Amino acid sequence: WKQIPRLFPRYSRHLSSPICAQYEAVSHGQHQLPDYFNFASDVLDRWSQMEKDGKRSSNPALWWINGRGGEVRWSFEELGFQSRKVANILTDRCGLRQGDRILVILSRIPEWWLVMAACIRTGIVIIPATSQLTAKDIEYRLQASEAKCLITTDALIPVVDSIAPKCNFLRTKLMVSSEGKREGWLNFGELLREAPDNHTCVKTKMHDPMMVYFTSGTTGNPKMVEHTQGSLGFRPIIGKRYWLDATPLDVVWSTADTGWLVAILGSFFDPWVSGSCVFIHSLPQFETKTILSTLYQFPITIFVSPPTSFRMFLKEDLTRYKFMSLQYCISGGEPLNPEVMEQWKNKTGVDIYEIYGQTEAGVICSVSKKMKIKPGSMGKAATPYDVQIVDQEGNILSPGEEGEIAVRVKPKRPLGLFTQYINAPKKAAMSEQEDFFLTGDRGVMDEDGYFWFIGRADDIINSSGYRIGPFEVESALLKHPAVAEVAAVSSPDPIRGEVVKVFVELSTSYSTQDKEKLTLELQEHVKKMTAPYKYPRKVEFVQELPKTQTGKIRRNELRDQEWGRV
Ligand code: ATP
Ligand code: MG
């Protein structure tokens, strides 16, 4: 079965249907966007029809494993059949209507894909959330979003029950559970067995809300970001090649947690626009060895994971694995250090294409298949965005000049960008300046239109008037064999105001070395690798760096600690 992808006929490369012709026309600027669009009826059901007509390979639509022998392989037809049943559960048994919100706290289990598709069929607005949430987090999300329904699994049932009485908008609780009955809960599996499979997909408008995401909360309380049917479902159609660039022959695996936008992009909309197979490992724990052996054993062709995964993979003995089917990897969510990219390529022969994005905007910059890779760069503006580097007044800066990374929103807000921060209109207004949406990230564009990340605006270190981006310091340190993970932040200094301080997690072979000697060695190393003024004047060795639930380094926590703000 390792040969499977190669055996598929080549004729069904792209979605060929009337709506596809319309998409092509839109992408060539010939038409206005259609008023109505629904991903379930316009994309998923089209693939299902193509399967019936014998025009699509037998590549499953969803291929799920749990690593303990459990496996699910659904065609688009099966996915359609099951998700129509779920649509009936949501409307008939949960009483939800188009526009109502549902909080979905499911780990990587097949039911997640069914619920996503069913919500799209019914126009119910999805709020995906990670299973790592605590009672407080869930209460905050239920109250802030006014969700009427929640769906989750066994582990979180007592947690939800502890706060549900305080959540006055919540009406129905659905559990995906092997337990038969539980007071106050509807059993999803039982309802699914009985539910009718006939359902007519609602007609949703392109600009109807589809999903509400809570951001990662790297810099504060998570914000509620609203996306439309078009911004998530239609955007990959007009820019099919802008990052994933998959075909019906591909098997795409994204390890992202279901609570984050990248999961729905990498494991739902973008691969399914191209008719690819979405591969999922339930990954109850993020185990490096499990991921590597899955990449080795299954015919995965495109692998999507954040930089922290690749940094962890490089700590393993990679000579033990051969990735026969893997064509390329994609990484985003944090800066990808060039050193990591080069080492991965040397050891596996596979490239990593970097993407840069936000919950608010999806993918903003990307390196795609046919582009030249410039290690350390996040690639070029992703379709349909016009991305520029601007100053504080929103003026466009020239190539080579550092400023804020921004997406043009005038005269027309581009498809893909969120509509609003729910309940925080001021925040949305603050993030716009003249013709641009400001990302809050600083960077530089080069003469070829490639973007280079410098740091989150708040993370920039200002030492004696020199502005230093943490990414460059961290990348330099990662080139040293002693350094496994590192974060650079500003720290107070009586003379310079601020200096660079690094928190270093050592690789195992260096953990017992003399720390004073090592500090000097690392400082000298940075001086050699970058402009000497960027070297870390302070170095602290730590067991573990603080991270968000998405695995991003929380530099702001370390910075606050330094400045006595905790
Ligand atoms: P919050 O907005 O709640 O503080 P967050 O910004 O981490 O959290 P996300 O929307 O998940 O929430 O993350 C987007 C941010 O992640 C970007 O603004 C950027 O700072 C960072 N990021 C994403 N991709 C890259 C990349 N390729 N290189 C550098 N940074 C990246
Ligand atoms: Mg953010």
C-alpha cells in the first residue's frame, strides 16, 4: 500500500465541475465572487459525485488512525452520508438554527470532521477549541461566545459539568462517549445510529459567518475572531496553489490540534478543495517517535507541523527512518530557524516550506512548491493578499526597510481576512491603519518580494537605541550544538535601558557542562554569527521554556518576569 499514491490515475487532478469553472474565472478576475457559497454542497458533495461517476481515485477523503490498531477510511460519499445525519442531530435534537454557535471541544477523532461538515450544511457557526482547556477556559469561551450547544468527549464531561450551571446561554450538551447515558447529556453515538440521512444543505451567503476562533493568547486574553463561509472555504479555491498545492493523489497530514485555525486549513478546507486525502493520527500525546514512524509507515506526501516539531525531530536519530512517499513539509505558526530547515533537508532530503499566518487572516505569506526557498524567509504574499511593510502611519516602506507586516484592506477587504473581533470593536479599529490591517508583527521585504520575520512588535528588544529582533539571536544560538530551544527577550539594564537576555534549554549531551564557560562560549558564538551588538548579555539555563497550548514560546511571560511585572 506504500505504492497507493503512485497508482492513482492522473485525470482527476483538480475539481472539475461548473463551480470550479466559476472559481477559475474568479481567480482570473473575470467575475464578482458568487453571492452564495457552501463548502459542503459546492465542494464536498461535488467530490462525492465525482467518486460515483468514477472520476476520482479511490484515495479516501479521510484516513484516520489511532496508533493502536483503530482505523477509519471514509470516502467523500461516506463523509456526506454521516455528516447529513449529524446535521439532523444538530437541528432536530439540539434545536440549533443557522447562525447559532456551537463550542466543539473534540480531540483528533473522526467525529470532529463530521461535526465540522454538519455545521457547514446547517449554517451553524463553529467554535473549535482545544481539549487542553481547563474549566475556567471553557467557561470564558461559553460565556463570551454565547454558544447554545457544546460537544465534547468523556474526559471533559466532569469539567464542563462543574461550570455549566454558570453558563446561561448553554442549552444542549452532546457527548462523544462509550458510556450509554449521563444526566444532562445527549449521546452523540446513539443519536447518530438513529438519525435520518436525508438533509438539504442550507444556502449560505459568501459573507455569512462560519467560524469563530479564539486566538492562541500568546500576548493576552484570547480574542474572538470571526470568519465567513467564503474567507475559509472559498479562499483556497481562488488560490489553490498558494500554500498546500495538493492534488487528489496527495495524502496530507497536519498535526495541528483541532482547536487552531491551521487544523481546519491543513486538515479540512485546503486539502479537500483539491480532493486530497486528509490523514490524521489521533496523537493523544505529541510523541516525536510516533510521528516519525507514522511518516515512515504511511504514504503521506505532504506533512504540516509547527517549527517546534522539527526542532524535536532533529533531536532523534533520523537515520532510522526513510520517508518514501514524503514530498515536502510545511511549517508555520512560529519562525522556522534556517538551521532547522537545513538540518532536516540534509538528514531526510525533504524541504520544509514556511508559511506565515494568523487566526485573523489565515495564511499571509508562503513558500509554495514552485518557488525558490530562501532559508529564513517566510516566502511571498499569499493569494489574494497584497502584503506590504508599513510604518506607524500606514505608509508603505521600501524593500529592505523594517516595519510592520500589513495586509491591504482598501478599497476592498480581501477574501480570507476575518470580519471582526467579536465584542471588541476597538481592538479591530486599532489593528487598522489607513489602507492596511496591521498584523502586529515586524518584518522586512526584500527586492524579490520575499518577507523576513523580525519579531512580534512587542518582542523587539531596544538596547541603547539598537532595535534587535529575538528571532535572529535565537537562530544564531540554535546553530550551537549545546542549544536545544531558546528564547530571547528584553531585560532591564541600568546603563543601556534594555539588554538581550536568552533563556536556553540545553541539549542532553551538554546538560552537565560548566555553565559559566558555556555562557561565554554562547556569547562569543552569537558575536561571530550576527552583528556583535546583538549578543545576549545575560544567559539563563532552564529546564523548559513556557509555551502556549499551541507550543509557541511565551516570550512575554519571560519578559514580564525580567521586568518584575508578575
Ligand atoms: P494572540 O493574538 O492571542 O496573542 P497569537 O498571535 O499567537 O495569539 P495566532 O493567531 O495563533 O495567535 O498566531 C499568529 C502569530 O504567530 C503571528 O502574528 C506571528 O507572530 C506568529 N507566526 C505565525 N507564523 C509565523 C512564521 N512563519 N514566522 C514567524 N511568526 C509566525
Ligand atoms: Mg495575534
